[in-house]
Amino acid sequence: MRLYTLVEEHAADPIFGCEHELSFYLETEREHLLFDLGQSELFLRNAHALGLDIARVDRAFLSHGHYDHGGGLSAFLRENDHAPVYVHSRAFEPHFSRKPEGVRPIGLDPELEHHPRLVLTGDVYEVSPNLLLFSDVTGTECQSEGGKNLLERVGDAYVPDAFAHEQSLIVYDKGKCILFTGCAHCGVVNLVQRAAEHAGRMPDVVVGGMHLYSPSQKKSEPDELIRAVGERLGKTGARYLTGHCTGEHAYAVLHDMLGDQIGYLPAGSQVDL
């Protein structure tokens, strides 16, 4: 398998654009997959710079209903005329962020909710024998406090988002088990544990953000929480490839703890798994 990071906050080379968003392109033995679509058309430009053809993607997955992961959905549907896009059934509900200037919407384009190529998923959805989506995470260890600034609406009130709309993807290929997390709002420790329960084994590699930094508040999680996450992840034996909402400070702390067990994925990077 080869993993390409199409967009992220940092770039491996100046030829790649970067902004607050996430998108991965994965070549497996069987097919080409796209996990998350960024917030704009930037993922298309970076894919072109990498020599990748988005029209060849066989399946696309949207991790959750925030614009920085699904804002590029319309661009993908235009550039690729056949691939299904797997989206949780609650992803198009309104979502919000509490920012210093007030509560702001951060959801998906509602005009795309009923597009015929969207495949709506639930708590557990088997795409194929080699691909499993799940959102049924119940653990509560080491959760980010910054997640409380991400909101959903119940009646006329804004309440902390329960992230029922966030799904993760398990990919099996050539004996490997790869977990894609998106932002891991419910806690990367809990996601990895739930993935292990679904797979019957720990993932070999975990790819995605860990939500240890709040972009809206421009604040990292306390070192105590970051170190608690690092201690638990270190015991899993998995390799962690991260970026986006993990944050620079949290990544530095985790790298001090985990060494080569963790790596960073800037836009334009390529990794063989």
C-alpha cells in the first residue's frame, strides 16, 4: 500500500498548497481510495502535483460532517464520475464551532445531502470484506477538552457535539490492518481500542488527526493529557502517522515519548505501508 497526503496544514515541499483541512489518497492491492476531501479544491491541485488522477479513485470516504474534511465534496463529484462516497447518515446535520467571535457553522453543503452517489452509513458498515466503517465508539479515555467547543443543535440550544456522525475506516490489505481516524474527536485511544475489537487485533498503522489542538481556540491540550495519550498508544505496538488537528506541540511531546513509532504527514508526503 502507498499512502499520499493530499492536504494538511503543512507541506512537504513549496509546490504543495496547505491549509486547515485533511485528505488522504491510498493505493491498495485492489483499488484506489480517498479518505476525506479537504475544505476546497486544493486536494485536486496537490493530487495533480503528485501525479495522481482523482478520476481513478474507486471509493471515497468522508470521516465526519465538518467543512475541513468535506468541503471538497462537490469538486470530487465533478472530477470523478463513478466512485461512491460513504458518508454517515448524520453527517449533514448542522454542526458548529464556538469561536472567540461567537458560534459559527462548520458543516457540509446541504445541497449535496441527497446526491445519488452518496452511500449513507450507520454505526457499523461493511463496505467489502477488506473495508469496514465504524462509528460505535463508547470509550471515554483521554478525550480532548477542545472538543467541547464543537457543537450541535438540540432544539434552540447549542450543546457539545456527541460526534455520532464521525466514522473511522479499517482497511485490510496484504495481511496489514490500517485504521484511518479523521480527527478522532471521541479520543484516539478509544478509537484504536474499538478498531481492535472490530478487527480482532490491534491495527498495524493508525493514520489521521488526534484532536489534541483546537484551531478555533488556538490552544493545545495540556501536557498531562498528551502524555496520557502517548503512554496508552505506546502500549498498542501500532505505528502512528498523524497531522492536522494533532497540533505541533502535541506531536513534539508524542514524538519524544514514542520516537519512530510516530511520524508526521505533511501535504505531498508519500509513505509505503
